[in-house]
Amino acid sequence: MGCIARLGCLVVLAILAVAGWFTRDRWLHRLPGRSATTTTTTTVSEPLWQPLTPAAGERGRRAIESMSRASGPVFANLTAGEVASYVFLTAGKTLPAGSDSVEAAIIGDALFVRAIVPMKDIAGAGVLGPLAGLLNDRERLSFGGSFRVVRPGLSEFQFREIKLRDFKVPTAAIPRLVERLSKNRPAGIAPDALPVTTPATLGDVRIANRRVTLYRTGGGPTP
């Protein structure tokens, strides 16, 4: 009988343990050292915004032009600030005059730029339609996109999205807005893209891990 009693106690303890496990959310927080609520923290990497400066543009220019030399590197890594300073301040000068607080960041596989710009240089000729009436004289412009080599010596920055303050510019309006930012567009450039002069030896451009990697012709990553 003693053996049977001990066996019965073990069965009861096992049942209580299982019941306790499945009801732990009701009583676990009452134990010493436990808070009333349990939270799970997920660390999300914040975008690293970098200012656009002439010095950063010069570093970008030197890195890009180094690939045109016979003894130059097969690839070059640029930060968001360096490549954006080269594209939008040094080579293209496509941002409206009077823009300030210009910054760039790499988010995922796209380069993003944001700035405070005068609306008269953006919203002219009815480009934005009714949206123009909701904006102040100066607003935050932000946009994101990626690069594509069009042909030797010419690449393009193709927009994925453009925002004015918190208003997203309709996709159909992006080509007209890009035309306001870029004059004398070479043949072969997409309507929603800006032309970028690059070395004839540039073969590919990849954006990842908070950097823009330029690959020399024949020096790109293996698919």
C-alpha cells in the first residue's frame, strides 16, 4: 500500500507540474523579482544619417575615379554621405539652391536623402497638383532609390519614392518632379531617374550593410 501511495503522489505531482506549466502566465509574475508584465525587446538598427558636405563629395569623387585607372581597385566602398555628396552636390548639383539640413542614409538596399528645400523650386508649373496647396514655403523633401549602370560612363539614380513633409508624391508625378531637378538629360535615362557621370570602367553598384559598393567591370560579385 505504501508503494501504491507513493506512486499516486508522483502522478498527482506530475499532473500539477503540467497544469502549472500551461497556466504559468497567471502566476509567474507574482514570484519575487518578476514584474507584473513581461516585455520582449527587439533591437532595431536605426538609420545612420550623415551630412552631405563638399569634403565628403571629394572623397566620393576620388574613390569613384580611382576605378578608372589601370592599377585601380576592383571595387570601392562608399558611405551614404560620400556617395550622396558626390551625386547630389559635386557631380549633379540637383538639389535646389537654398537647401539645408541635407543628410543621407542607407536603409536596406536603398540610398535615402532628406533636406529642407524651398518649394518654389519644386512645386512650380503645377507639378504637385492639389498637394502644393498643403505645403509651406520651405518643407522637408525626402527620397530614396538605387543606382543602375546605363552604359559605360553613365549611370542613373532611380527614385523609388519621394515625400514632401509626410505626403508621398504619387508615382505618376515623379517623372515631372525629376524633370524639375534635372536638365539636359542624356538619352537612355529613365523618366524617374537622375543621370550620374561615372567611370567607363564601372560595371555594377550594390547597396547593402550601410554602404554603397562600386564594382569595376569584371570585378563584381559572383551571382
